[in-house]
Amino acid sequence: MNWKEITLYTVPECIDTICGVLIGAGADGAQVCDPADFEEFMAGEGAYWDYVDEELEKELRGKTFVRFYLPENDQGAAILGQIVSELKQLAEHSPLDFGKLRMETATVNEEDWANAWKEFYHPVQVGERLVICPSWEDYDQKEDQIVLRLDPGMAFGTGTHQTTRLCLSKLEGQIKGGERLMDMGCGSGILSIAALLLGAKEAVGVDIDELAVSIAGENAAQNGIGPDRLQLFCGNALSDRAFADSLGEACFDVVAANIVADVIIGMAPLLCKLLVPGGTLISSGIIEPRRAEVEAALAATGLTKLDRASENDWNCIIYRKNG
């Protein structure tokens, strides 16, 4: 299968809102280039211009863009159509300067994409015991470690992004054994699989992307987890009320939502509804400028904030549903 590479050139203040639109529509794993981050890197200690590829410098310096990939099929076309429609509405009604938005597209062969990034993805330890290991690499497992084998493909969730690392670390502290977990926006399945390897009894993963659901199932199988312990569903729990209702009520000990601020805000009542009394919500993917909005939305449902961890302006916030 070929993939469509879509690059949205924009301005820094619009990045988070655009990412929210992408995730809400089902486009996972966006690459963000903020010129402020690039300049900060180049100004850092030991950074020299001759370390940076000339073509890379041309692409990154002074440019702000969000890049993502969609399959070249009917579902990909539908997702792109939804994204374009929502961005047009934002350009007309948002106080942000979306008038500067410009889109470029290209076709990428799946095999070329899948192999190009593997040299940068290696085993990484998260928390005290959990190790995320690419499925194609050998790893000398230590006695006290739990190794999760993963091939994320085109789905979000390798364990290298700050939001996923924060979630995994907090998940390790929340899973004591026998829990039932909901993974909202499961991507590669990394959080569901980690919870089950850590001792959860069963998990349910939900994603808007059909490919992500398929990849999550393959990753579960690689780790010896079958559909009897990990159930996977494709659907939009934010906009499809019937689908959201089908997920149940007060039936999960832990709910993990590693998404983005706008989606978490929109799903706040559902996330609370899914939890049993005394259950825990692990919310992540929350950039610092949006943290107060997310906290207000979750507090409005009656959830109690327990803890927060952050890394490079990304936040993971833990909540408890009162019994």
C-alpha cells in the first residue's frame, strides 16, 4: 500500500489546534516542526551548523509545519476530507491566524517509509521494569525486566515520545494485578499490552484508525496476548454516541487516554463514565499551554486530581473517580 504524506505549513500558535483536528479525525503520529525548537537545538551547547544536513537545514529553518500520513484508500481520503473541512472552518471562525495555512501532498511507498526510520528505534527502558523493544532487534532481558515487543508500523506509539513514556511510567505504578483497562486512542497498542504484561486481567483498546487497530492486534500477538485478553474496536467515541455507549459504563479500573487536549476535553464525561468508583484515569498528550483547560474539563466531571508528571512541556495527569 502507498501512503499520502501531507504537510501543513502554518504558524507556531496554531500547531496544537491542528494536531487536535488530526487526532480527532483519525490521523495519528504527526511530525511537528516548530522553528523555535529548531533554533533552541542549534543554539545548545556543542551544536554546530556543519552537524546538520544542508537539505534538512533548508526544510527546518524558519518553517513551521505539521506532517502526517494517510493510506491511499477510501478511508484515508475520507479522513483527509474531514481534516480539510475542519481547517477551513477554523480559518473562517478562529481568532488564530489560520489564513497562513498551506498544504502539500506527496506519495510514499510503505516499504520505504517502514524501513527508513528503523535505524533510529532501539530498546528503551521505561520506569523500573518495563522495556520497549523493537520486534526486529535482539535484547538480553534481565531477570526483573518485562519486555514488550513492538512494531508500530504507521500507528502512533513507540515508547519514545514523551507523552507515551509518561503514560507507561504512571501505568507501571497503577497496575497491581487483575485490573481491567480501557486504552482510548490505542494506536500501536503499546499501553494496553504493557498493562497486560504488568498484570492487568484484560484490556479494551479503541482507535479511530482501522490500521492502528490491526497493528495493535499484531503487536498483542507478538507478546503472547490473544483477543480473549485484549479486545480491539475501531470507532469514533467522540462523535459517535452509539459507539461510545457500547463501550459500557463504570466497568474499567484504569482508563488511559494518551491523545491531545481538545479530544480529552471533548471526551471528559465519557472518560469519567467508563471508570468504576475509585478507578484511575491516566490522561496524557497535554501540552502545557492547554493544561488548565484539560484540568478544568476533567474536574467538572467530578474527578479528583492525584498527580502530574511533565517532560518538555508535555503533561501526564492522574485522576481518581470518587466512590
